Amino acid sequence: MYSAKVTLLSLVLVSGTLYPQLPAIALSATSSADARVRLDWEPGTTHLGSPVIRGWVYNDYGQAAKDVRLLVETADPSGNVIARDIGFVRGTVASNDRTYFEVSLKTKGASYQVTIVGFDWNCRG
């Protein structure tokens, strides 16, 4: 059983290095600021061919989130970060809802890491 797991892992690692231009897939992550705010995203390109990260920020809490700030780290095929971009989610993310976002990137990469680095709860009164 152990050798089967190692073989499967080896195939995944090798196929990732042989075919770095695989189709984009949606990825999910929770916020580093609060687990009640999470996101799904995927890399893409604009109609002009510029790299972009598109996705949704989900708010699983009973209060709206505002001023959501994102960090996108672009990596080369070796996994080294070659660029960082900051993005902002427009408006608020209503309680138990989601809001769409796009972050334009300076550099196209082999892989990306998207993190919610901050937000504020929209407390009224």
C-alpha cells in the first residue's frame, strides 16, 4: 500500500513538471484572518490576454465583511515567488453570502497562492 501511494505521488509530481500549462482549476482557501471568510478562485486571462485571478469571497458569518484585502503570490515552476499583487473586494460581502472579485496580475506564473490578508466586520451602531 505504501509503495502505491509513493508511486501515485511521484506520477503527480512528474506530470506537474512535464505539463506546466494544464487547464486552470478552481482552488479554495480559508482566510488567514478568520476561518469564517473563505474564497474560491482560479487563474485566467482578460480578453486582452493579461493574467488575472477570478473568484468568489464567501462569508459564513452572521455579519457583513467589508474592506476585504487579498494577496496574490505568483510563483515560477520551481515554486519561487516572482511577484506579489494586492487586490480588493468591492463593496461588502453580506452575511452568509458571496461577492465576486478579480485581481489583475503584473506577471503570469506557473502557480499562484491567494490569501485573504485582512477585512473588517461591518458593525452597525
